[in-house]
Amino acid sequence: YADASRVLTLAARLGGNTAEGLFEVATVTFAEGDFRAAQRACRALAKAHEGHPLVHVCNAHAFLVRNRSARAFEELEGVLEKDPNHVEALLALGEAHRKRASISDAEEAYQKAASLDPGNPEPHLGLGRLYLMARRTKDGIASLRRALSLDAESPEVLFEIGRALADTDEGRAFLTRAAEAQPGSAEAQLALGQVLLDRGDPKGAEVAFRAAIKANKGLADARIGLAEALLGQDDLAGAERELEGALAMVENAPRAVLLRARVYSKTDRVEEAFKEFQRAASLDPRNPEPLNEAAEQALALGRDVLGAAFLDRLLSRHPNNARGLALYGDVMKSRSKPDEARSYYQRALQGDGSLDRMAVQKKLNAL
């Protein structure tokens, strides 16, 4: 952002500090989400070009940084009354409606801006964000691809389409490019860190998460991600330290609680681990992993009754969870109940979620 601001400020100065040039300088502050910097940039524009429509558009964007859409509408009303085809005002109007989740109004504003300025990627970026927010994923990705075709190097477009396609190689490549283009963007670095974790590169993820924290020290998700990256490198003390910091910011973050349970488990604090696994399960009942891991650890310690209790709770919520069913098969096998074990193993092979099916099939064949 600092580099972009310097370049645009120089360009504005060389161009005679036109209203358009000074507005471009202000757009950096909008992207950065810095309300005070946005106000300063808008004041500079107003001082040089009092009464210019872009002054009101600039003020509207500044208010949107603070989610003050009502004030943004006030600034835009007069501009659009005089010029209903003012593209920058329409883009700001679309953003104001999007902030209020007024889908049809935002869509109308963005589409009108796109028709008036066909070579501008911004309306399509706005539409992409809008459709994704409305869970119109196919439309959102199509709009973002259109924006990308108009500006293949836009960090914002790369980030949004990368996030929408994060579970694909293409999406991860987009996120990597977005982070490389915005080393000071906490959001982009956070997304890159998660991509690298998913790829099995905890060291690379650590670098990205540290960059995210440097950009935004209050970003709890980055500290949680860093803890996971450190845990993946067996830096248990470092992982625990980051988790304590994250949980001080967000006390009931399920992922942080689950990771802390794993740290306790790896440092022989078994009872503390069981408590944290249960807490993580309570905080996020949709995630079967905390109870699966608790049951697996209990069974490994020979505490079958406790393991079965965890599995009872798990399967009451997730009756088709493959891993939980396979673990219950192990419980039945240890109790010399081959018929029950066979039933659980067979159900596990037909169940949902990740499972080493070859290993389960071997257990089934051995009964």
C-alpha cells in the first residue's frame, strides 16, 4: 500500500493534481481500510477541487471503510442526481448496498457501471463479491473471471477469486500470486498461509502467517495459523505460546482450542488434552475431529470405556462418520465382540469423511 500510494501521489503531482489523480491516491486508503488516512486523502482532494463530484464519492468510500453506509448514501445522492451515469459514484453506491446486503440494489448499480465502462474491472469485482456473499457461487466466480480478464494482475481480484476457488490448484495459485503482490496485506498473507498448510508446507506457512501478524497484530486467525504451522514443525512451546495469545483475543475459538488439545496431548498432559478436546467439540459441534482425536488417544492409552464414551457422543451427532465408526469397531474388537466389530467396520467403509479404508478392510478381513 505504501508503494502504491507513493507511485500514485507522484503520478498525481506530475499530472497537475487533477481531481481524478488525487482520487486515485485516496483509493489506496480505501483498499487498506484506513479510515483516518481516507479522511485525510479526501480532505486533500476537497481542498484542491472544492465541489467536485469526486469529493463526495471519496467521502462516501471513506464512510464505507467504517461501514457507515447511511452517510455514504448522503454523499452519493447529490452526485447521482446531477449525473446518473457517474461510474465512480455508481461503484460506491453498489458497495454501500452490498454492505447492507441489499443484493438487487447493489447488482443494479454494479451492472450499470459495467455497461458504462466496459473495460473497467471494478464493477465485475464488486459483482463477484456480491454474488459470493449471496451464495451465488457460480455467478460470483464468473464475474471474478471477467474482472481478471480485464486486469490479470489485480491483487484484489486475484485474492477474491483465489479465496472462492481455494480448494482447487487454480485457486491456490491465485492466492499465492495475490500474496506475492501484497506482502503487506494481512488478509492475503493469511490466505496464503492456509494454502501452504494444506499443501503440507508448515515452514512456508509460518513465514506467511508471521507476515500477516506483522501487518495486523490483532489478527487472531493468523496466530492460530502460526500455531498450527509451528505444531507441524514440532515446535510445541512456540505453538502453545501463539495459542495462548490467540485465545486471549478470542476466548472461544474452536480451532485454537483443538490445537491446544493437540499440544497438551503431545506434551503428556493427557487429562488437560481430554478437557480441551471436549471443549472444542462443544464450541463447534459440526466438527467431528475433536471427539475422534479424544477417542483415539483414549484407546491408545487402553482407556476403552472413556474412548467409547467419546465415540457415543460423536456418533450421536455424526452417525455416518467413517473414522468414528472404525474406532468403535476397534472397541468392539478389544471386547471380543467380532460380530459387532464387523458391523462397525462395514459401516465405516460406507461412511463419510476421511478414512484409511485399506487399513479398515484388513481389520475386517482378519476377524
